[in-house]
Amino acid sequence: MTIDPTINRECFWTDRWRGSRAFFLPLEARGLYREMLTAAWRFGAELPNDHAQIRRLVVVTEEEWNRAWPRIAHYWHVVNDKLVNFQQQRIYQEAQARHARASQHGKAAARRRWLGR
């Protein structure tokens, strides 16, 4: 797994989070869910479909995992041997598109400024 260097800031909207069903999970399950979202963001909005590897990424014990995972499993889906959250994937794609547009606008502005074009 490699970290996506093009977008390293997680988009997290507190109003969306506080209005989600996941916000009302018990604290341990809610914490695991948020840690998994953060880890997934760093790797292109996906995690390996390997619970042991995910536990290492989010620094959770096997016992904690066994208590919390059943409560959040339905938020995650296996796609091409990866574990993904569909809502996060949409947000990630939107963020990448915004990043690309901003980069193009910045390059165009620099060209106009320095090259007069």
C-alpha cells in the first residue's frame, strides 16, 4: 500500500458526520469507524481486505476489533479485493477533482503572470 501524495488532507465535514447514522454508534465502534476512514483516505479511499492489516493501520487490538467491527461492517464493502466506504469514495473523487482544477488554475495563472500568456 502506498499513500496517495496528490491529496493528503482528509475531507471531513462535521455537519455531515454529526448527521450520519454512524455518529450514534457506541464510542468504541465510532472510533474504529473514524480511524478506518482516516486510514482509507491516506490510501486512496480504500483499505486492504485484510482485517489483521487494518488492525495494524488503525492501532487496535484484536479484542477491540472483535467488539467493534460487527457494528460497523455494513458501512464497508469489498470491491476488487479492497475494503471501501462508498460515501468516502465519492467525497475522495470530488476532492481529487477539486485539487486537479485548482492546480490547473494555479499553473495557468503563473503562466499568465510570468510569461504574459
